[in-house]
Amino acid sequence: MPDSNFAERSEEQVSGAKVIAQALKTQDVEYIFGIVGIPVTEIAIAAQQLGIKYIGMRNEQAARSLPCCFWPRSHPCLGRYGKCKHELLVEACRLYTKFSARPSSIEAIPFVIEKAVRSSIYGRPGACYVDIPADFVNLQVNVNSIKYMERCMSPPISMAETSAVCTAASVIRNAKQPLLIIGKGAAYAHAEESIKKLVEQYKLPFLPTPMGKGVVPDNHPYCVGAARSRALQFADVIVLFGARLNWILHFGLPPRYQPDVKFIQVDICAEELGNNVKPAVTLLGNIHAVTKQLLEELDKTPWQYPPESKWWKTLREKMKSNEAASKELASKKSLPMNYYTVFYHVQEQLPRDCFVVSEGANTMDIGRTVLQNYLPRHRLDAGTFGTMGVGLGFAIAAAVVAKDRSPGQWIICVEGDSAFGFSGMEVETICRYNLPIILLVVNNNGIYQGFDTDTWKEMLKFQDATAVVPPMCLLPNSHYEQVMTAFGGKGYFVQTPEELQKSLRQSLADTTKPSLINIMIEPQATRKAQDFHWLTRSNM
């Protein structure tokens, strides 16, 4: 007689939503960020039932900047817009992602998700896109027809060719004016231990890129960030550790660099090697592993770069003069405050282990030169493409993880007033989940610059705002802190250094709720007026 229990199991049905959730769970996905709506709601509920945490965002732009996200599209997938439209979307995403696919059946979903997760972390990390037809979500299939893939293996560790390592070591030894540039690729590779050893053992000056900050602490004596332009312009050998020669590094070209500068490029991505400038040596592999190879090769013959060399003297002198200029600006007592005064007082109180998230124009550019990072992978900003609107999404993701794994750790999100406006409603998300975030909105009434209240009123006497208000101007003295108080957080409107110090101190002391500090600065404060070429956007 047939086993009735077996018969029941063989007829058991499972929904596409549950298959998606289980496939993600099998790949150790812990958090999902999304925009609620049919059919995302069903997927989110299924994920929560499996112990995956779901964070509902308010804005697709912010949600898409996060690790694993869902957002609703027109449904059903084969209905209103037709099959061709969605196949075109998959193909379009192929241009901008590491992997883009649309499972042909519910049974194929676990295979596609495993491939997406694996592709996102292997080699240079990047986004993947999986387009799941909406009618799959509620469709029921036999549970026995689903085969879940095992969790993908950790990325393999690759090493550079021995001959290339020997050549690179020789070039470094013979350098008269060497420089290391530490990029976000080094942070991702967890190369802090080996790179710090290389810096200290051989007395080599280094510069971090924005998200390479903290791999070696910013306050390290061999960090030459305050002499960035001078270091780039006169180095004769530059070692790139996971840093790309894009606009942030002026494409590696004169006049920002010497015409005959030798680049040694260390990168996990073969396609990145040789972009914009032909390197003297290429080292393809995991940055931590390759740096250890370099250390082993350099250790074969005792050597270190002379700390009293003319090059070190030049860099130290430039650092000293630039730091003095920055401190002079920071010490100005005039009101409204300038950027340097604000960041100086913020830096004084920031916890050493906090995450710093930053976006904006002047706010991000100047802030990254003043706000220090002491730990790797503790800074997120608008990145290679300077995309505005990602800051609050980044802060939310960092805060969700910190709240679970490092209770008491703060996320400090530094926003320009324009940048804050892109995703400002995510403040509700922050308050809904009571996340450990302090938002600092550096408010100059505009994009790059704005006008004070009196000038604004004078302009409006002559014509309608649409005819006379410059495109970069925003409403003066906007009370962004009230967005935070509207949802139950704490808000502060500050105009003086004393008010800034007090509000930040209170925000850090109150671990029960998030805060937003709206910091008013001089509307016409610009980098040009401050006249420091080493702090311009082209010198980030």
C-alpha cells in the first residue's frame, strides 16, 4: 500500500516567492532592501519567515545602491508590456552589471540566484541583475521539482606572476620619488595588514583614494594626503593598489603627473590593467596576496627608502604649509561658518570607529580631506561616478549591520543640502528602524553656492523666482532638521561653532534615537574663495 505521507509530500506545493527567499537564504543573504508593492510584498514576507531581515526603503534610487534589493515593476511580466520589453531590460542591464539574467522557470531561480551572488563577489565586486517575472512570485509548483544550489564558494585567491613581482620590486628599489596609492580595491581585499607592513618597513609615502581611506590610518606619519597634488605631480614611481586611473586620479596624465612616471598596477581585474596609461609593471591578483609577494621579494635584500631624502623633505614641507592654511580657515570666528570650521569641530568629536558616509559637492570634497578614517572599510561616498542620492541608502545599510554586529557604533552621514534632497524621505526609514545614524546637513542654501535670506527677498521683488533665481540656488535657511523631528528623531538647527559642538555632543550621547543636525554655513563659501588648489574637485 502506498505511503500516504510520501504521497502528501510529493503533492506539496511551494510558491515562487518562497523559492526566491530560500535561494537567497541558501546563499547566506542576511538582509534585503526593497520598495514595497506587489509582488515584492510576498517575497519580503517569505524572506522574513526564513529569518532574512527586510528593510523597506522609500526611494528606488536609495534602494538600488544597496547589497540585495527588490523593487516592483509592471505586472504580470508577460502581460501589460509584453515579453520583448523585459528581455530588452535584461540585455540593457548586461552593459552595466557583471551578470544579468531572467530565469525561464521557477525551477531555474536557485541556479540564477547562485550565479548572481557568485558573480557579484568574484573578481572585482559589482552589481548583478535578476529579472523575475511577476507571475512567478505567486505561481505554485511541486516542492520536489526545486533543487537548491549550495552556497557558492568564497572567491579564489589569485597571485601575480613571480617574474612580474621581481620586476616591480626592482622598480620600487630604484625609485627616487616613490608613492603608493591605496584604493578601495585594497580595502575590499582586506589588504590592510600587508600594505601597512609595506609602508612602515620600507618608509614609503602613501595616499588613499576616498574609499581607500583607513586601510592605513589617515593620521599615519607616512600619509601624505595633505600634499596630494605635490605627491602626484612629482613622483617618479607610483604603485596603484586597487586604484583606477580615472578622473579622481586625473587619468594618470600630465600635467598632474610627470610624463615619464612609472606606474606599477596591482589589481584583481585584468581589464583594468593599462587603462589610460601603459604601466611599467602589471600585477594581476588578489591585492593582499600580491602585496605579500612584494614583501617577500623586497625582504630578500635589506632595503628601505631613506626617510630623510629630499623627496620626503619636500612632501613634509608641503604638508605643513597646507595643514597650516586649513587650520587658519578652521579657526575663523566670522559667521556664518565656513566648511573648514564645521569639519574641524566635527572631527574633534567623531568616534574613531564610526562609519563616515558622505555625498555632496564641496561638502564631500572638502570633508574627505578633513574627516579622518582610522579603520578600513569605514568610509562610503558617492564613488567613481559622483552619484548623488546614494548617501542615505549607504548609511542605512551600514547602520543595519552595525546595529546587529557592533552595538553602540555610530554612522555619521555628512550631506550637502542639495544631496540630502535627493533621498531625504529615507529619514522616515531611519526612524522606522531606529538606526544609529547622525545626519549632518551642511547647508549653504544651494548647489555649490546659494544666497542669504535678504538677497533672496530682494531678487523676488523684481520678477518671479523662475525668472531670476539662479539654477543652483535653493530656498534659504530651510529647516531640514524638522524632517527628522517629524518622524520622532532629534533635530538641531545650528549657526555657530558652539551650537554645533553642543548638538553633536548630545547626539552622540543619546543612543536611543537618530539625529539630524542642520548646519548653516556661508552661502557663498566656495573652494575658489578659499583659494586652495589642492582641495578642488579635480584634486579629490
